[in-house]
Amino acid sequence: MSISSALNNAITGLTATSRMAEVVSTNLANVMTDGYARRSVELSAQQLGGVQLEGINRFVDAGLLADRRLADSALAADQQAVDTLSRLEQMLGGPDDAGSLGARLAAFESALISASSDPASQTRLADVALRLDEVAQTLRSNTKAVQSARQDADAAIAQDIEDLNAALVQVGELNTDILRVKSIGADTASLFDARQQIVDKIADIVPVRQIERDNGTVALMTTNGTTLLDGQAVEFGFEPTPTITGDMTFAAGSLGGITLDGVALDPVTGSGRLGGGSLGAAFELRDTTLVGVQSSLDEIAADLIARFQDPATDPTLAPGNVGLLTDEGGALDTLDIPGLAGRIELNAAIDPNDGGDVNLLRDGLNAVTAGPTGNATQINSWIDALQVSRADLSGSATKTAFGRIADFTSAVGAARLEAQEKQSFTAARWDALHEAELANGVDTDIELQTLMLVEQAYAANAKVIETADFMMQRLMEI
């Protein structure tokens, strides 16, 4: 081997080992960085001797990455459901909470029992009115809690759409950057990392599949077949609703849905085939889960109003007259139930804060003359009305007033528990996939071993150059 050949081999070796040391140090520095893929240097032998740097290999298990992203979507959806239902359950109160609807109704019944033992007591009658007003206030506050949760879900939809559009534009820009950098033969690994991190964020919003193109770019599509990006990113739109009330639904046209390039994506569901991630979960909460909770509250309100405006309970009432509880001052209208729990009020006729006469609780709401102050018949009738089993508006589910509220409280708790169980399974699956993904990532032991080999190779090549230099100097001295 000639001295020039030896120098060429050593110089190319130094270049290769220098690049290998850089790659190993980058691997070690990013061992805990999400979205970072392990790199290695690809070398080949030169025809005239020495080594040539072919490029940087980036190791990613595409199948495992795709499965983990689907798990990201499921976990984001389940976590959002758990968070919303947990907050809602806390706001509504549990069976042992003094401010819960069941506790308020129990306090009203206790006040009635106390008044029945002394019907002449104005204080006890006033306490009955106060406790019933608290029942109505609790129904209204519960409605506000449910609608606040729906408002939050609506705002989450708007934020997800904004984030999704921005992320799709970024992926498109990175596709362009990768094409440009590849065309000049430069390293694109860091651009691939950046793109993977952004696609991971998209996967939290909607379940996404990445389709590789031959030129290093990617196309994105949901698992249900909606194209997100193929050359150019699509643009989704959504108009949030400033205030949501109990009677507002997407089906009624009072809430917004997603648009795709300005056209409604799905006039039936509003979200089309974008379900599965946090975006779909927000639609499910806003338009189904929380609507069901509000419907149950409205059923309770309708049941209570009906019990206390029934002429069988108060003989002074005629059909259509208002009872102890009203729909904003009016009688129950079975054709206008949505949002009723937010409109229920104490009858002003017995509200001492509104100039009402609490004696009507003893004598009957439409009593023309005052009855005997010691007569507890009507008060006992109010007590009995709470215990009578009545059918709901659909004609089924015959229950007492307490039974209906207990079922509602139990249903909310069961929904939260079911969501938590589902989230636990999804989280366990995500953990398993994430661990498998990390196992294919940077191994610090292997990287340090590689670094030792690089150090040895660097020293060997440096020794060759030193020896060649010594030989050249001796030749020059002859």
C-alpha cells in the first residue's frame, strides 16, 4: 500500500469516526426525548480505498408507531370523558352531600313532617317553602353545571380544530423541507423527528394513519377514511357557541358542527368520521352524554312539578293550575320539557320572599278562605305525594320522587365509573405500546460501547496519519 493510499484511508476513517461520534452523542443526548428515533451511520467501502459516508439511518418500527398513535387517540378520548364526568359528579354532589338534589328533597320532606306536627306554626310553614325553593335552586344549579360542561366541550372542539389545522399545515411544510434537504444530499433525520412529533399531536385529536411516499413525504388519513393531508392540508372549520342552554342541541340546529373547506362535514353527527380522539370525545360529551344527563334532570323536574300540581294531591287545584313548583311561573307543558330543570321555580303564591302566603301550604294553593290552623291534612297530602310511584313522561319507569333522584345520582356515578374502567384499560394498552417503542429506541449501554469502538478507530486512524507523516519526513531528509 502506498503512503498516499494509507493517508486516504486514514483521513476518510477519521471523517467517518467523527460523524459516528456525533451521531452517538446525539443519541445519548435525546435518550428521553419523545419522538426521537435512534440514528446510526451507514458506511461503504470506496473503490480506491477508504470508507464513504452514505447517510444516516433512522430506526422506526412503523407498525408499532401506528398502533401507539391509535392508542394515543383512544387514551385522549377516554381521559376527556373521565375528567368531564368526574367534575360533573363532584358539582352535582353524591348521596351523602348535603347540597345534593337527594339531600335537598329529604330536607323538604323533613320540613313537611315538622310542619304537619304543628300546622299553625308560621315558622315551620316558611321552612317548608324555603326547603322546596332549595330543591328548585339545586335543579337549576345542576342544569348550569351540565351546560357548563357542554360549553367546555364545545370550546374543546374549537381548540382541537384550531390545533388540527395548524398541525396539518406544519406537516405539509416539513414535507416540503424534507424534499428540499434531500435534494441537496443533507441529513433529514431531524426533520423526520419534528414531523413525527407533530403527527403524534394530531393522533391525540383524531385517529390517524400515516402513508409513506417514495420521496420521503407522507400523507395523513383518519382510520375511517377522511383525508387530512395529501400534498396539501385540508382545512376544517368550527364556530363555537357563546352560550349553551339545556334546550340547545346539534340536531335542532342550535349548535355548530365541523366544516371541511367551508362545507358541513356531516349534518347528522356534526363530526363525521373524525371520532376516536379528543375531538370525537368532545362531540360525544356535548351532544350525547351530557344531553342525556340534562334529560334526566328535566325528567326529575317534570315529575316534581306534576306531583304538586295534581288535583288528587291538592283538591283546590283544577287541571292546568300551577302547583307548588312551576315552569317559570306556568304549569307543566309536556311538549316543552328540554331545559325544564333550568326553569323550575317555587310558586310565588307561597314564596314569602315574593309576598306569598305560606298558609296556602296548609289550606291548599287555591283556597278561598283560611282553614283550621290545626288541620294537617293538606300537608300530609304533600308528604304522600313524594312517596307515590309515578310513571315518567314515556309512561314507564314508575318510581317515587326519591327513587327517581337516586337513580339519576347512581347513573351519573356509574357513567363516571365505566369511563374510568375504560380509561384504565386504554392506559394499560398505551403503556405497553409505549414501552415497546422505547425498547426499540436508544440503548445507552450499546451507544457507550459504540463510542468506545469509535474512540479506538479514531486513535488507529490518527496513528496511521502520524506514521505516514513520520515516513514522509524521513524521505524528505534523504
